[in-house]
Amino acid sequence: MPRLFSLMLLLVTGISSPAQKDTEYNSQNDKLQNEIWTNAPSQFRVSEVPAEMNNESAVIIARSIAVVNSTDKKVLSGLQTSPVISDRAIWHERVKINDKTALERYSSTTYTKEFNRPFHYQSMKVHDTMRNYLGAKVVKPDGAETIVNNKEEVVTKNEGNNNQRAKIAFSGLQIGDILDYYIVSEVVQQARGNARGPYTFFLRYDYPILYYYAKFQFDSETGVEYINSNGAPDLKQSYNENGDIILGLALKNLPKIGDSLFASPLRQYPYIKLQFKFVGKGEDLYTHFKRGVVKHGALTDDLLQQFKQMYRVRATSSNSSPVNKIKNYFGEVLKTKDVSADEIVKEFYVDFRYTTFCSFPGDDIDVSNDINYRYANSLNNAIYFSGALTQLGIPNTLYLACSRYGNSLTDVMNISDFEALIKVAGSHEHWVSFDDIVTQLDEIPACLQGEEAITFAVEKNSSTYTMGKSKVPVTSPSDNEISENIDVKFDSTNMQSLVIDRSCKQTGALKHAAQKKLLLMEDMEVLLAKPLTQKNQVERLNCKKKNENVAEEYLTAFAKERTNSKNNFTDEIADHFNTSPKELKAYKIVESAIITNTSFEYESIFSMENFVKKAGENFILEAGKLIGTYNKIDDKNRNRRIDIFMLCPRIYTWDVTINVPKGYTVKGVENLNKEIKNETGCIFLTMGTHHSFS
């Protein structure tokens, strides 16, 4: 099913029984069902698709998106009033199912029925709830319609009034049928004026769309902002008799996505992105939203003003801790200026990684590999880091860029659209990024390389800066390399079972995934604590007697996670070869590459089946499987209409040794020697045989 934007429902309500709530919910669901299917455009009654589309997996006959927003005033406490912001969002789609793949995709859906997070405002309890309503009907080729019974849904998560998720199967749906379904989100937001969105509406999908309709209605107290990118048309703007803003779009015959492999949708597919906010009187001064105004286009200038204000406030505050830590580490020599900027930046960056990723709350001990996947807020950290460097007399340049898998720099809508990094010039130029625990100093996140950036060059011992534009550097293929040595032996008791001895070395952006999967937080935390001569987590806790129990809990948690290390290696092998090993016999980390920017190295020995087939007296080894899984390019994807987007330039090297048992000869080696080279890359494959008499 397509991704649906989530909407939040904030209600001030009394207490009602579950039975009463169910009755109210079902009554509203019945009302919406009649309203939506009765008032739907005529295209939602079409039952035939053009003959030339019969070979498509599915055809979306009609898709409609509608949002209606309004604002009212309500007494919240005493004489105080607050805005009550009401929204209704409707996603309605009618799709023809032509094959098994589409049938599996549309045969069921899981959705959140209700979400409730109450909070208190003064003496009143304000309920924070989201409610969705789903309706569906199956239309047979002869025109017979069957409405799906919502009572057949299965509640997959039920935390009382806090969170309810349900799964419903569209029973009776078959190839050749039409599924007509909708999801409605009704929203009332009280006592808060948060911006809603941004919501992204792509005008391309996996299937062709015959009719596309969008309508957004906002009252005069709402500020609206939207962009249309990559060839998407403008929204048509008008006003109704009440002065509400109307934005609309009607399109026909939208082609399906032709190239989805190695693509960046926000850079290559046409889309509209929209956000809105209730703007109180006088609030225009504090937000880039303007009351009753539709802003169309990128908000880069407004957001740069917001960033400048953030920099003025944050870069000159909250830096005493890291600055003092650096001064304490280097001691008196800092005053003699014998310490280079190079040394300071190196130690400062290790401190950032340790402070950001090795802080563990005592009430919720989690040292599993899941926390290896946390990311830092690059914008906030870059501002603090830049301010601290400035205090230490080190000039630096802050770069604002956008990920190549996100919107472009010319399509930003919020300050969070920016990613930030810092360049420190000098005898040793350094690039400082704020990404994850395994990213080293001078590693630039691959998704930012080659991107246009807005720069802020900060002078030495100054809060002033010079703005400019520049491009983020790009690494070379040799900076991002995976090399594997694979030694293969046939099991002496079962020729269809292999014993594989695999050694891996990974550098640059290509090492991060395996590092996060295989490295233990306990080991990384100890390594990162050493450069600044800090105590690690258990040592810190043991400094105070009252923490002895907590220290023991951490020791227990670390020990438990270490026993999971074997599972981590097993999962890595399964992900790489797309099949689980029969047995993992040995495994180890050779070089963690956490402190030094070297290659990440690990080894494993395991047995694997399903690589060898028996054909009479012969055995056929599928040698291609030994290098792991890869993207196979279908013929339809070879003729591309859009550019390829990939993580980074890279080199893969495999050195495979296959030990042939005595008594067997090898055929087909000569067919494996290949060389392919063009302007985008090259492949060299060299195979040979040699005899061993040992």
C-alpha cells in the first residue's frame, strides 16, 4: 500500500467507555463511507482501463488527495482561549489489479486506528490522539461490488487508549478486480500551533495513474508554504466565499516510474511538498509562515536568516564544557601556543564522538548493537563545534548542504533540511562531520560529497563570518574499497557443503555498515575514552560507592551483548550471501578502525550449502555466489532515462581460492576470464589453476 502521511488529533474530551467510543467510531466510519463514495468524482466509477495497459502489473484508475483546514477559538482554562485547529485529510484510490505481484501488494494493509498521548495544560488534561478511518470495496469484472467488512480487521497492537494498530485483509480481491479504498484522518489540534508537514506528494508511482486530483483548503489564519520540483506543475490558487485559500491540481495520464534502481526520488521524480501552520496575530515576526499567505518556492533566504540567528545564539553559548576539557587535557602548554590546531581538532572530535554516542542513561540500560545506528544532529553540533573552535582561536568554515537523497539546496523548506559540516584550514586541512559513531575525522558523509553548499567562514576569535558558496569535495574510488580473500574447501563428507574462510577489509564509506553491525558498544566506548584519558562507563560508575549496583548492571549488559556477537556475524554472512551459514565455526574483529582512519578488518570461517549442485557424477559450483549478492540489471533497466545515483565511487576486489579435492578435474575456468570497461567503470575477472602437491 502507498505511504500515507500521519496526522495528529489533539482533543480536550471527557471520559467515555470503550463501548461508547467504538459506537462513535463505527458511526463516523459509516458516515464517511457514504460521503466519500457518493461524492467521489466520476473517475472513481470507471471500470475499464486502456487495452495497452493490460500488461501493466496494476493501473491506478484514480487517486484523490484532499485536505481541509480550519481554525476556531475555544476556552481552555478560565478566561484563556487557545486555537482549535481542525483538519481532515482524505486519501482515496481506485486501482485495477492485473497480476500476482500487485495482488500481494494490495491484498491487505496495516494502519493506526488511534494514537493517544495525553498531556496536561494547567489544571486540564488535553488528549493527544490520532484517528484514522478506512473503507474499501472490491469491484468484480462484471460490476458486482462487495464492501469489505471492517469488523474482520485484526488488532495487531493494543495499548488501551494509547495506541491501536490494526491489519485488515481485503477478502475476495483477485487478479482482474478493482480495489476502491480510502483512508481518512480527522484532526483537531488544541493548545499547540505546530507546523504540519511537510507532506510530499509524488506525481509518479510504480504504476501508471489515469487521473490524479489534489485539493487543499486553508482558512485565513493559516500560513501555507509549498514547492513543486522536478517538473511538477504549480498548484492553482483561488478563494471560496468564506475567504478560505484553495489550492488545487488535476492531472491525467501520469506515466509510471521508469527507473527506480539507483535513483534519488526527490532529485529526479516530480513532486509537490506542502506544509502549513496556524499563525496567531503578531506571530509573523517569529516564523517564516505568514498569516493568510501562500508562499510558493524555496525558503532558502528565510531559513538562512533563521540559521544566522541560531549561530549567534548557540555558537557563543554552551561551549564552556568542551573548551575547558580541551584546556585541561593540554594543560599549560595551551597558553604557550605550542599546541597546533591539528592536535586540538583531533582531540576535540574524539570528545564529540564520545560525548554524543557513549552516554548511557542509568534508568534504561541499552548497550545492544541497535544503538550503533544513532545519528547526531549535524546542524546543532556543527554550530557548537564552530563556536568552540572560534573560542580557541581556530578559524573555520561551516558548510550547509543537502543530502543527494533528499531535496536539493534550492528546494529547502525547513532548517532541518540542511546538513552541516566544518572545514578547518591550516597546515593540516581537516573536514569535520557530525554523523554517527563510526565516522572518523576527515570523513565526509558520502551523501554530501559533490553537493553545492552555502558556506560561513568564521574569523579567528570572532563571531563574524563571510558567506559564500562552494562544492563539497568528492572522494576517489580508492578511498572506498572492499577487498575479500575467500578460501573455499569442499566438505570431505559432503561435496555439496562448502567450508569458507573469508577475510574482509573495508575502507571509507563502505566500511560503516559492517562496523555498526559487528562492533560492540563496550569496545567502542573504551577506545573512544582513551584519547582524552577519560574513564569509561564502568570506571566512572565505580568511582562512587552508591553506583556499584548500576556498574554491575552495565557489566551484565555488556557481557550479554558480547554473547550476541556470534549472531551479529551470522547475520552479516546471511545478508551478504542472501542465505544463512550452516555453521559459524570461527569469527573475530582484526581491526576496528574506530580511532585510526584505517581499514575495518574482520574474519570468519563457516560452512555453507546451496552453492553446489549435483549433476550425475559431476558437481557444479555456482562460483558467482561466492562474491555475495548484487543488483541484477534487467533488460528494461538498461535503457535509462534518468541519471544513476549511487553512494560513492568505489572499488571491489575478490581473491577467491577454490581447493579442488583429489580425484576431481575442473572444467569451465576459461569461461570466467572477462574484461568490461567503459566511461563509468570497469570489471576485470581473471581465473587460473595451479597444482599443489602437499
